[in-house]
Amino acid sequence: MARFFAALLGVVVGFVIAHVLNETPEGRAFFSRSRATLRTFTEGVRDAYRS
């Protein structure tokens, strides 16, 4: 049970940190680049699966 609460705490802390970072221009740029990279990766996987 302690591992569950530790994992839950980690998720909550991660969301709080991401929210705080997203309030800054540098944080928004970071998340924008991350989304673009993830989108490129998923499109590549999708195209490879379809072919």
C-alpha cells in the first residue's frame, strides 16, 4: 500500500510541477516542442504500421 501512495504522490507532484512550468514562456515552449516531437513519433509509428 505504501508503494501505491508513493506512486500517487509522484503523479500529483509531477502534475503540479508541469502546471507551474507551463505558466512560464520557457515552459510553454518546452511543452510545445515535446508535443511536436511526440506527434512526429506517433505519426511515424502509425505510418509504419499501415505499410
